[in-house]
Amino acid sequence: MNSEIKYLLPYKNFYKANLHTRSTLSDGALTPTQLKEAYKSKGYSVLAMTDNEPTSQKALCDDDFLVLSGFRFSASSNNTVPKKSAVFSAISLSEEPKSIPEFKEEYGSENIASYISECKERGYFTTYCHPAKSCQVMPEYLEFSQVDAMEIINYSSLMEGYDEYNGPAYDNFLRRQHRLFCSASDGNRNLYPLDSKRSDSFGAFTYINSDSLDYDSIASSLKDGHFYATEGPEIKALWIKGDTLNIRTSPADKIVVYSGKRCSRFLFANGGVPLTAASFKINKNEVYVRCIVFDEDGNRAYTRAYYTDEIM
């Protein structure tokens, strides 16, 4: 048994990010500058602008804040009840975004899958957005297995009343060996004031584990899956030693490990003392493992799935 430590979140630095937002360049209410100021004031370090087409965001970046260039594309069905849509974000992995082909807004898996592949070939990190709000069901969304990630939480959709905790959909991808990551994003338009109860900002975010806060380092961490999704709880470290998965967290009420089999393990806080660490034995035949951390208010943090053939 290999007793070496393998860090699954290998870097010391975590950067708080919103990877899906819309500005006045599309159908959002705030300008890119207003969004940067708002997110920076809330302790974020990274913001992805995902409007209708990618534009360089160098002018908005500074030593403490990075704005990623991206865009959003979608297609809707006109002959189904309920009406369905397929929505995706794409973030440029290079600071100067490459041009993108025009997307034919035709609701069909072949058309959409082909466009996702073309975006990836041009250096974009693609994410499948809010499947619950989109009214998509299995096996429809499994046709989009080329994506790099899916939103396991979309805060804007939650605020609109959709059950946008997408763990079951994520597992459906994973059990079919579609090795994608998971992120959490606001997906916001800011149609209500930021201090309103109806604000769709600052509710779901991704912590990117990176060597430094520069475009290439952050892009590399996205591409390699060095990040986790959360609406509050923090994952401070994640590593495997031998056949044991270890996690350190902010104060938690419950820590769960899911696997590719009909099997889960969990620990609860006892006697009013919160959990801040846990260890779980892992078997190679479990296909993959992923962790969920719950705080006392029920807020969740999700690791991406780690396949046992890559970590053991």
C-alpha cells in the first residue's frame, strides 16, 4: 500500500470566485466595473464575466482581483412541455480570449455537443449551468459529457425557487465515466439591489486552489480541477494517504463521502463540538469519491469527484 501523501488540493492559496455572472454587456443590471467593486468588497478575488461574447478584461484586473473573460450560450426547445433549455458558460483559459464561432441556437444534442467541443478546442473552460431551472432530465443532459464542469449549485436559480442542488445529476454523469468537475456560481443578473433579500449575488461560489492570483495560474487550476464548490463551509485541505481520504474544514455539523457505488459514509458533530476534520477508508472498487460538508445552518460545500484510479 502506497503510504505517500497525495494532496488533492495541492496549493496553499484559495481564491474566492464567482464563475458565472452577467453585466450590462448582456442582460445584467450592473456594469463590469460595478460588479468588480461589489465582489471585491465581499472578499472575492476572481470574477468571470460571462456575457454574450468574450472580451479582454485586463483593464479591470489589479494585484488583488482578477477578472476572467468568458461568455454564455444557450438553446431552447419550442415544442416541448415544459419548455426546456440548455445553458452553458465558457471561460477563456488565456488572458486574450480567442474568437468564437457563431452559435446556432438549435436545441439538439448534436449541435450543442459540437459547439462545446469547438469551444474547448479554442481554449475555453466549459460549464453546464443550472439543469434544474433548464427543466432538463436524464438522459438529455448526459449528451453534454464534453463539458469540463457542471454547476452543482446555482444561487440565482435557488433564489427563483428552483431546487438547484445538483448532486444527483452530477452522480449521473460520474457513474457513466464522464469525468467532469463541479462548481458553484451565482449566475446573477442583479435585477434587485445588492442589499435586498431578492439579490442573486454572493450566495454560491467556488474556491480556486492556486499557486498565485494571475490569469495563467487560475486558468491552470480550473483546467486541472483544483477547486471546490460551496455556499459557505470551507475545505481547508484534502489529501489521501494510502487508502485513507482526509479532509480539514471550517466548523461543520456533518461530513459525507459519496462513491460510485451504493455506499456512503458520514460523521456527525457530537456534544455541541463541531467537526473540523475527518478520515475515511477508501476502496479501489468504489470508482470515485466526493465529499460534502454541511455546516450547522445546512449550507454545503462540495469537492469534485476523484476517481480511485487517479488517486490510489
